[in-house]
Amino acid sequence: MNHNTPLSPRPLRHLADVQRRVMSAAQLRAHGVGAADVTAHCRAGGPWQQFLPGVYLLHPGPPTSEERLHGVLLYAGRPAAKETRSIPAQPRPGEAHTGPAAYADALITGLAALALHRFTAAPPLLSLDRVDVLVPRTRRLRSTGCVRLVRAAALPTPEQVAGLAVATVPRALADAVAQLTDAGAVRRLLTEAVRDGHCEPAALVAELTRARLLGRPHVVGAVDSLLAEGRAIAEDRLHALVRDHGLPDPLWNVDLRLPGGPPLGGVDAYWPEQAVAVELDTRAPRHGSRPGPRHGFPQGAQEDDEQWSAYARKREHLEQLGITVVHITPKKLRDAAHQQAAVVRTALMAATDREPAAYVVVLPR
């Protein structure tokens, strides 16, 4: 038998597309290709090569970035039901490949995932020595070759990018930051995530907290920049919302107080004639995953609850004085600006039907 002898009744010529030039031993068995035939094809000078344990490239040259990532998932993932019994027909040109997505319990994460999410601050895929793969903690696998396993108690819901199961941006960032010691690289990745709308600061800070990365000084500094960037972007979106939806101009970034009394707190926009205030909530989620008041990293649960209570008391106090407070998150500004403009417009129009609000002093913040 030579290397050109057909190996099964189903010839493998139809597997010449990018995805199917990398296959697992189980997939090859489903095509009638036994272990001895695989070994013969992978001999020196042969047409195939072993890429990872149980994963083979069906050509002699180096893998493309796509083949590399598909191979990593084939190594780390469990085959889903029916995966080893049949292989889908070859897709038409331009269609996404979906085969390895059927392999469960493995997600591309870290810098490779960020490259797939089109981060300009992430290195090109082929330049990465290792590809981080998120797997359940109970999987009996080891890191090998270009695969670096990242273990988790439970996998997040994957996103499909180019036919690959990929971790969400916040999780991929946390796994990437865990491997980085360059403060500049960390700052560039976090800033791009917020600036380009990949995710909100709140979700990112929550993920960094879960990964216990906020004790590292270079990460804390990057988070400070991240929160400032997120606040600036949210303020720009709020200005655009008022302008683009024809709302009357408010007083921007002001502090409110009762005449001769203590401060009532600051708001991001205030319409004094209608007694309507808008407050942006750029904080991260509760329960220990919200940035603290100074450094942008979480405090203890008791302090976290106290700060949330103070926020609720401020809002309740303003509303007792007849001031309507519209609470808007950066995510709502980004994804539902038209809806948020309608909420503000309704609050302004409803002012004529309310009792006059208490007089408050408005000061620049």
C-alpha cells in the first residue's frame, strides 16, 4: 500500500476545505480510517501529520490559524452526540463551518479569543505560542503542544465566531490578563474593550474580580484607566442622546443641595424647570464585584452594601423632594438609545402634571 491508496469507500478528497483538513481520530474512524492507516499516512514524508494527541492534519505543511484553532478544540472538547457517526456535507463557498462547534466542554479563550473578537491590541493568531482553551475543572486533560488549558468550575455560554466556540470578551480578557505582566499591554486590551464597544466596564470588572486579578498593581492601574474611559464614553453617549433626539438642553454634571442644607448629591444631567435628573450608573454589579470608590476594585461585601444603600437613599431623597430621577446604564445608552430618550422625554412631559418640586440649589460639579 502506498500513500495514494484510497483508505475507505468514502474518499477524503471532499475534506479539502480549511476545517476538514484537521480531524480527530474519532472522525477518521467514522470514515473507515483505522489506526494503522493513520500511522501509515503520518510517517516521515507522508501526506498527513499528527498535530496534537488524537488530532491530525491531512496535509504535510504547517497548519493555518484556522486549522490550529479547530485542532485545539478537537483535542480539548468532548465529541457531541452523533459527531463520530457522521460528518456534515461540505458547505458552499462563503458559508461558516460548524463542525467543531459540536464539540462540547471547550472554548477558545485568552489572547486567541480576543484576536477572533477582532481586537487590534491582541497579537495575530499565528504569532501565539500557546492557545488558551477553557475546559471544565473535572476534565482529565493536560496542556500539550500549543494548547494551554484553563480550568473552570463551570463554562460560560460560548459565542460562535467563525465557526468556533469562543469565550465572551470579559472572560477572554480575564484569562488573557492572568498571563500578562506588561502593564501597557493590559491597559491597551482593557481600554479597547470599552472604547470599541466590545463590553461594558461593569461586566469586565466583575470578571477580573472573579478571577482574583485585582490584587495585581499593574491590573489595578489599568482598571482605573478603564473606568475613566467607560465613564467618558457613557457621558458622550448621553450628550448624543439629548442632541440626536431633540431633547431640551439640561444642566450637565451638577451637584444639588437644599438652600442652607447639606448636599443632595451629583447628577449627570438636570432639567431645573421640570425637576428631572438623569444619573448614569457606571458601576459594576453588586456582591463584591463592583469597583470601590478610590481604586476601581471591589471592597468587602459590607462596604459594597453600604455604598449601594447610600445610592438608594440619595435617589429616594431626591424623589421625596419631587425630583424625578431617570436611571440609565451605559449598556442601555449603547443598545437602546431611542428607548432611553423616550423615557427621558416622558419624564419631562409628566412634569406639568406633578406637584412643584422643592427648590434646590444647583452647583457645577
